[in-house]
Amino acid sequence: MYQRLGAEFFGTFWLVLGGCGSAVIAAAFPDLGIGLLGVALAFGLTVLTMAFAVGHISGCHLNPAVTCGLVAGGRFPGKDLVPYVLAQVLGGIAGACVLYAIASGAAGFDVSAGFASNGYGEHSPGGYSFTSALVCEVVMTFMFLMVIMGSTDERAPKGFAPIAIGLCLTLIHLISIPVTNTSVNPARSTGVALFAGGWAIQQLWLFWFAPVVGGILGGLAYRLLGRSPE
């Protein structure tokens, strides 16, 4: 178990450092920022690379909503849910700590500007409402679980799951960055929100509630849809 939890910790650490780091450091870098497309790709690449690196150790969940969805889908034992979630959240916080240490070295850095935190209403990148954010996060996480469970099904082609999952997360970010700055992952949201404080902490509950609900619904849906015919 300590190996599995360590893999989840370092995997989530890399996801936050790589994904949120691209948003904080590189998205609007003078003259040659990577923009929305680059940030979306960065999040997808963090999951793809860690799926190949630690997927054989822990399953590479890196996300409390994914772990909850896999429990609901019958792919993961419920007794291991809490340790996995704790490891993921701690990994997300550690990633945010390293990101803060790097980003704060730049002149004019202002953590209160958001620090890649997720939000709705006036804190949504595109000014989207609470309802839009709720629907977006639930549906995006639902589809993420469908892709995760489908691509790792024993009947699916072997060895391609990390590619499908990484590309799915990229697509999710391309759709939803303007709405919520894209969470679909409570550990990712928690790590950076602790540094941003204020509104990011106040709105954090939604980015636990909606992804977990979406993940559970996705796990249950694939459990029904992907059931082997008798």
C-alpha cells in the first residue's frame, strides 16, 4: 500500500505542478505564451506521462473524483478510497507549494490574482454562472470516467489507455477552461486554492462536489453500459 500511495502522491504532485504550472508560468508569457491550447495539452500530458510511469503501481488515479468513480464502477475496493484521496490531496498541495516557490520569484507575481484556481461567477475566466460551472464540472467528470473505464476495460486494446485518458483530459480542458478554469479534480483545485485564499477557498466546495458527483455517475453508467453480455 505504501508504494501505491506514494505513486498517487507523486503523480498528483506532477499533475498540479505541470498543469497548473503551465497556466501560472507559461500561459501568458510575454510574446510567446502557450495560451489555452498549451495549458490544456499540459494537463493531458501530465496524466499521460504518469499513467505510463506509475499506472502499473497504483492505477494512476491522481484524482479523488476518479477514485470515487472507480469504486462506484466496481473497479476499485472501497476500503482503499480514503487513503488514496489523502495521498492525492497531499500530492496536490505539494505540487502547489513547489509551483508557488518558483512563481513567486518573478517580479510582479500576485498570488491573489488566482494562481490557476477554479471559480464561477466573477471568478470564472469567461464570467460563467454557478449553474454553468456545476453542469460543466459534473458532465466533464462523467465523461472522463467513461473514457477511463472504457479504455481500461479488459476487452479494450491493450497499452493504449494512457493515450486515450490523456487526450480526453486535454479535450476536457479545451472545452471548460473558459467556464471554470477546469477542475474535474478536487485535489488539483485544493492545492492551488490554499495559496490563493479568499474567494478560491469559498468556492472550493463546488470543485469537490461536482467532480465527485460526476465521477460516481460516470462509474455507475459504465458499470451498466460496459457489462459483459451473459
